[in-house]
Amino acid sequence: MKKIYLIITILFVGLYSCKAQLNELTQTEFLNIKFSNVTLDQIYGTEGDINQMKALFGNDLLTEANTTGPSLGRDFWNNNIYLNFEDDSNTGNQYSPTNILVKNASVSVTVKGVTAKLGDDKSVFANNKAINTHVGSNNTIAFIDKLTGSALLIFKIDEISNKIIEITFNAF
Amino acid sequence: MPNPEIAPQTNSGIDGGLHGTCTRTGTTCNGVLGLKVHDGVDLKNPYGAPIYAMYDGIARLATQYDDEGNVDGAGYHVSITSTINGQNVRLVFFHLQESNRVSGEVKAGDIIGYQGTSGNLKAALDQKLTVSHVHIKARLNGQMVNPLNYLATTIDPSTGQVTKPCQ
């Protein structure tokens, strides 16, 4: 009997360790991720329109076509944030954000009610019981949209200082 | 890759690697808000495995970058333009290794590169969202089409199951 318990325990531990350690977000939580005061929902809503993006991020936002990828691409950036949109349809009217990179601590990111910025200690998440603070692969605290499992918000943590050193959003 | 398999989205459990499915986060897909279509196919391929040209054609190397020169999105990729049944078809292979990619004239069966983790695949693998795969896009006369149309193996486009193995 002990052997059976041991096998079950090993199987359980094995399965658990294979599963990604991610914090799942409902669609509402996902769309309410904020980059400073701008929600992801608002960013999606612009569909990469230059004027709407400037209205959200300010008139200092620069834009340029990104021609390095196989689909139509459009970059937006200022000193604080970079956003890339792609239109996989190549029609020019279905732009969707695929990559967001926070450049400095002037941009805070809010997820599940917790606000963090570059340089913060990872413990900012620990005070919120809704968030599993397990630090996963490559020392990251990652959030995923539960609906598709195809978009990630990642806080990269420095192993020694425990500070947030990178904040990225990727939609695959 | 004689009988390729579709790579899954491990976290959601859905067959996210199929073409034309509303399995990505986006604005809208087939009238459903919050989703976007997956425009290519993801075929399982272990890291380091060779990737072969499917048809004779002209290969071109490219790399997708962000504004600061970091490799992003499709990563190191190879696009091959071919004439198939009198039509102009472009097949693009994503997430390769930077080195040993081939450009210029290629023949079907030539190695055009090796499976890597470049572009956004690395973050997906780090977080165990999927398994190692090559993402293939196909454009027929400039329009997006299902890459499965160009495989020697017949794969059901809705289930991802092989229905007729490669002969």
C-alpha cells in the first residue's frame, strides 16, 4: 500500500512540476491590465491607429512601420514605453498589439489590483493573496490570459536583488 | 518531418497550432470579441532539428526586430517563394536559429535552417505555453491561406489529425 501512495505522490509531483507556474487572468482581469493609466482594452481598441494611440500615450509618441517581420507591423514608442502592433491579415485594418516593453520606472503596470514598476521588490505581489507569487522559469512572475493561453505579462526578477528588472507583454 | 504533428497550447489545452482558428488574444475573430485568428500552423519540431524546403523556390533570410534591435516576433525566419501549380506561393518558416539558414535558389528537400527558439517562441517555451515548433505561414498571390494545403501529409484542418500520411 505504501508503494502505491509513493507512486501516486511521485506522479502528482511530476505532473505539478511539468505544469507552467502562471497566474491565470479572466478576460476582464486581462483587459484591465494597466500601463500607467491606459488599459490593455484601450490599447486593443485603437487597432494601431496613430491618433488614438497618441491620445492614450501622449503626443510625444513616435510611430514607424516595422518592416522586419513577415506581416504588416507598426511600432510606437517614446522614452517610457514601446508597443508593437501586427496585422497578420496583411490588409492594414486588423492591427493588434503583440509586444509591449516598459522602458523605465515612470510607467507602472497594474494587474489584479497590484501596481508594480521597474525596480520594485518582488514582494509587491506577495501582499495580494489573489496572486500566486511562485517565481517560475527564468525568475519571472507571469500572468496569462485564461481564455486562450496565448498572451503573457511577464515581470522578470533579478535573482540576487529580487527587484523587477523587466516588464513585457507578449501576444503570440 | 514526414508526418508532422500540430503543436498544442499547453495552458489552455486547445489545438492552438491550427490555421484559421480563433485561438489568439486580439480584437475580434469571426465576430467574437477578444480573439484573433491564428494565421499559420505550428508544427512540432525539436530544437536543433533541420527544416527542409517543401518546394523548389527562392529563399530569403529575414529577422524581426523591435525598436531597440532585439529579436522579436517571428525571430530569425526564412521565406521561400515558389511557383506551385502555376501559382505564386510564399511559405515563411519562423523561429529558426540564426546560423546555417540558407538563401537563394533552393530545391525541395534542401535544408533551409534549423529549429531555434528565436522571436516570441522563447518566452512561450520559458513559460511552458507550448512545445518546440516551427510556425509556418503561407500566402497565395499575397493572400493568407492554410499552410496545410502545401504539406505532403494530409492533416484535417479542423482537428489537426493526420488523415493521409506522407507517401
